[in-house]
Amino acid sequence: MTVTGRLELAAFDARDIDTLASFYAALAGWEIVRRESDWITVRAADGQEIAFQLAPDHIPPQWPGQEQPQQFHLDLQVDGTEEAAERAIALGATRLADGPTWITLADPAGHPFDVCQSDGVGPAMTLFAVTIDAPDASALAHFYGDLLGMEVTYEGPEGALIAGAGKSVMFQQVGDYTAPAWPNPERPQQAHLDIIVDDLDSGEARALDLGASRLNGGGERFRVFADLAGHPFCLTV
């Protein structure tokens, strides 16, 4: 398998990134490891990272509809979902729905996330996966699997999963999917992936060959693309 890049992190848009980073640090027991005026990164105990990107015009998603879709969400594991949900609400989250082994909430920026039961996990939460909505979850899983050199470990009617190097990304099948149209503020992105490559030119060639589209934007050290479902992602060096 040709490995083009390495998944660095998922970055979520928000108007108030300080509040959002502090929320996840307090809820999950993660550490803030980078803080800039427009970007904050938090790190889980296993080294996985999530970032929050300043977006002054951010429009919160309205889950579960597709008029203002979630696009991305985090699946967090903890032993004791009810206690975790109560703690999240005390920190500023909103409870949205209950599943058989998980509880769905919205963080202070409106991004949905799930706290999922996993016996023996704690007290810090673990990041099981970043989950991305798609009209064809299997196709998007294979796209990122090929781009990142990660293995497709599950495919089913509800979605697909890729895993590798201690990280997992899930792709959730959405029948009435609405794609972002970045940078159109009426159809904004909610989050994006940052992917590290050795060389931007060869990384771009590989991404385009797999079906990505080049978008306007970027700089000396990064370029912006859209995946098969329209989600923006960045190749960085």
C-alpha cells in the first residue's frame, strides 16, 4: 500500500476556542499542549490530538438534521456514561439523545459528541474515533485508507472504520447527506483533518489521483482539498 500521509488531527471550528478547549480538557482529562490566538490543541493520554480553530462566523450544527449538519463528531470512551454526561452538562454541554451504550451531547460550540461505555476506561476519557458523515461511507473509508495507509477494518450498512498507528476514523452513512461548500459561510465546514506529508507536490498528486479536489486557500506549508464527500482537509509539511 502506498502511504501518502500521516493523520495528525481533526480540527473543529468554533467562535470561542478557549472555552471549547477548556471544556474538553476538563471533561476528558486531556492536556492543552498548544495555544495560539486562532488555534488550540489538546492531547489525550495516548498521544492523540484534537484541535480547535477560530472561526468568528461559525454556525453551529443542528443535529440530527441536514440543514446545518454535524459533518464530524467525536466518539469518546469512558466507564460510566451517565456520570460522564452529567459532568459534561455541568461544564456547558447539552444532552441530545441516549443510545444503547452511549449518550449524545453537544459541546459549548454546538458540535455533537458521544460518550460511549467502555468497561475499565478512566478516569480520563479515551478518543475511540473521529467520525465523519458521508453519503457513501465505504468509498470515503477507502479514500482515506489509501491516502493514509490505514486499514479498512470494518464495512457495514451503517458505516465503515479505518485504523492504524493507534488512531481510528469512522465514516457514518447518511442518506440525506448535505456536503459543506467551504469557504461558503452558508454551507460551512464544521471540522477538517490535517494530514502530514513529506512533500506537498507529491502529496497533492496522490490525493487528486484518489479523487480529491483542490480548493482555494493554503500557504507555503499547507494546501487545502475536498474529499469525495466534500469535506475539506489539509495536507501539511
